Amino acid sequence: MGRVPVHEDRRRSFPGQPPEESGDPVDDDSPCLDRGALDWADNILGPLPLPSNKAISMPDARSRRVAARGRETGLSEARRRIPKRDSSWRRPSRRRVAAIRDRLRELYGRPVWKPHGHPIAELVRTILSQNTNDRNRDVAYSRMRERFPTWEQVRDAPPAELEDALRPGGLSATKAPRIQHVLEQLGEHPDLDWLASASREEALDFLTALPGVGRKTAACVLIFALGRPEIPVDTHVHRVGGRLGLFRPRASSEEAHDEMLAITPPEDAYELHLNLIRHGRAICRPRPHCLECELRRMCPAYRSGAVSGYMVPRQR
């Protein structure tokens, strides 16, 4: 199937707005960009091509504008107080959370938060990443992009052909129809760039209403594509955060997401998320290497010895 040419200078207007007739080119370095002009300029008429894995890691000017708008919205939005599920639970203090952040920073560095501005790609890549590793996910995504260059073509592809393209990522018989069902909900020309300016509640409600999309996937879209403060709670974050007492023992995934958001300063969300994952992979594994852990003195699970295996050093 051949590639569909896309002319990036063609614009479409938002519903209820007249089309833009003319205007000066947007200066990316200007500190005073008109928000309405950016909204119009960032919406392309017709099919959008799937960004490559390289384009996601090195976004272009348009994608950077989408991400910058999302980050501005997320960091400036008034944060509602998140009620506790259990009134007897005592949340860790800001000082304690900062101490954990700083110790993790000493161990793993301070990752640079560079949202890529491709929310549909992040949504689809997160679905593809389920029960596989990043390498297999990227191979499956690249094969899908080669065969179906636009999101419309992915959505309308014969299911068997899409399933075959996604086979290297595993569970393709499940992931292919899920991706198509999601894309069917995103309009004639699938678009999620509007999430950059939506309220957090509106964005989460929309994403989690999509077929097969839960809180973690929605959080991934918001933080990685749009720079909006969220902490996706995967198996590593849930394990490490629970042992460190960042949320109550045996908290559900939904509760853990709420608690992590409640205790983490917005500007630290990306760093804490990635460094908790790094620590979960390197040290705080299902059978943790506590004797090598630099956080053990501030870890309730280590101090109490409540879980079997906490004293087992790493085998060399």
C-alpha cells in the first residue's frame, strides 16, 4: 500500500470558527504566541501520517508546540484536593517525598522531561507495549506504519492484515481490534491534540472511556505526549511505591494513581515516575536486593521485614 501524501500547509478550522485565510508564519522563538492562532495552525486538514519512532524521540516544531501547550495547561491548572480512600491513612509528608526523590536522583540522575506532542501515537504505543518489551513494541509499531501510513488506514485496515503487522509485539489478535476500536472513537480524521488544552478531568474522562484504555494508559498519553503532570503506576511503580509507603499497602491501581498525584509536586512527576521504574528494575525487584539499596533506611518494608525475601542480597 503506497504512502498518502500530506500537505502540511493545509489547515482546518475548529467547529464554529471560520477558516484562517492568511497570516504570518509562526515564529517558534517568539515569547508571545497567540493561542488561537496556534490552535488553528496545529490542525491539519485530512489524514495525519503516523510519526516514526525517530520522530517521536525527536519531535518537529508542530509537535513541540502541541506538547508545550499541554505542559503549560498542566502546570498552570489548579489542582483539586484528592480525597483519601481510607481516612485513617497518613500520607507521607512533602519533606519525605522530596527526600525519596533526591536519593533516587543521586542514584539515577535527573531525566529531562521532553514530551513529544504525538498523543495518538503514545496511546497506540502504550497499547502495543502491554505484555512485551520496548524493542518488540517498536518493531510492531514500525511494521504497522510501513503498511498503513495514516491513522485512517490503520483504523480501516482489514483486521487480519493489521494483526499480521503487529505480530512481533505479541497478542496481536487482541491488540489489533483494540487499536481499531479506539481509533473509531476519534473522529473522521483521528485527533487528540485538543487534549493539550482540556482540563485534566475532561482529558482523563475521555481517554478512560475509550475501549480498553485504563488509568495507566491515559496517564502515559498525558505525561509523555503532552507534558501534563501524571504518574503512570505500572508494576514497578506500584511495587516500589508500596514498599516505600507512598500509598497504603494493597492499594488498588486507581488508588495508587490518585495518591501519587496527591503527594508529588507537578514539576517532579516525570522524574519520580522514571526513577521509581529504574529502581524497581535494578534493585527493588519482586525479590529485592535490600542490602544494596540506598533507600533502605527510609523504607518501611525493609525496616519491618514484613515481606519474605527483603533481606536477600543480590546473587553475584
